[in-house]
Amino acid sequence: MTDPAGSPPPQRHDDHPVSNLNRWERSAAAVVGVSMAGLGVLAVFVTESEAGPPVLILISAVFLLIAIQGTAVRRANKESVELERRASPREIVREAKQILATEGPYEAGAFIEGAALVDPKLAQSSVIQDVQASIRDSLSYLSAVKAAIRTVAGHVVGVFDNRGSDDGYDFVLMPKGNARVPMIACVVKYHSLESNHVAQLGANFDTANRMGIPFLIVISSRITPHIQDQFDRISQPDQPVILTSWRDASDNADLLAAIESLR
């Protein structure tokens, strides 16, 4: 799918991890650690300083700890050494996929972008590139769904983006004319939904329930009986949740029917 026009909003997840030290960095830390330890032991016999040898041995211990665990030092003093928590590219991808499924492509893209700013080497990882491709596909699908709604239902609703908001939906439909509800919240998901993703979406719906906003969920995959049952459990009389599948123009009639059911 083609990359849609426009760029993600400047949102970021600031608690992202970055990648582990590579083999050469860990090897260098080990060499420095062993060398400093040797100098510390030697200093015990050839110098009269009481402070020098313990400092050298402490420094060697820090470098050896870096080599063993493969993470950078965040803070070190004579009482403790605090190592930075790091994660592999695959762990970053796992978190990005969770964000993509439960929040959206803009948030997932901001997460990956923030991680890459901290550790530029992430951009060279094939698994990172794969998830970036999934994010681009999701953005393209989101644009395609909005275009389809404007085509089939532009006479009854207007489409308004919801970027930069944490309300849990991608855009809203503002019904035109005589409508029972002032707004319809839309969530668009490319690829399939897992049960844990549905549970997280349900939490987003609970937040919006205070305003009695109905939800339209559009997914690109086939709706399985299990997923449909989960959404039926989330749906409430005063806040209906309609799930529909849209892949291309052949599904436009079902998309329009879903919108009409919420007006």
C-alpha cells in the first residue's frame, strides 16, 4: 500500500527502551575492566597511595559488569552501580506492535521514532524496518477507510481527524441533519485483532462511555465469531459498538450500513 500524505503528529512515548551493547562494545568493556583490575593490583605493591588501588579496582568492576550484562552505566559511586535498562530490537518491536493494535499507527510511529533518536542503530534492524512497514500500511489503510466513508456516506456524515488526542479513537463522524447522536467515534485497525487487544479497546470505550459516544470499529481482516462475541459483550444499549470489515470498494455497502445503524 502507498504511504499516505502527511506525517505523524509530534507525539512520543518517552519510556521506550533502547538496544543492548553489541559484541564489540562488550568486548572492549571487558578488556578495559581486566586492564584496570591488573593496574589496581599492581598499584597495591608499587605505590603508597591508599585511595588509588581501590578506585582502579572499582572502575574495573564497573567495566566488567558492563561486559557481562551488556548495558550502559546510568550512575556509579563507591556504594552502588546502576545499569541502564535496555532491550533488544525485538522487544521494542513487541511494544510497538502492542501500541499499534491498542492505540494507533501515529502513536506506534512516534514510539519507534523516539527509540531511533536515542539509538540510531535501531534503524538498521530488519525487525524494526518490518514494523515500520506495518505502521505505513496501517496509515494507508486508515486513509483509505476515511476516503471510503466520504464516498459512500459523505451526504450523511463529515469526517474529522482526532490526532494528538488520547481518547482512544482515530477520527470522528459528525452526522448531518436529524441524528439521534451528535458524534460517532471511529477506530480503524489494519490486520487482525487479538483478544488482549479487544480488551484494551474496551477500556478505551469505557473512558468515552461517560459521554455516551457510539463506536464504529473498522478492521481489514475477516471478523471471526470469537472477536464478534467479544465486541458484543463490550457494546451497551446507551453506547453501541459496531464492528465491520472493510477491504476495498466491494465492502462499501456494509460500511454504509454500519454507519446508518449508529445514526
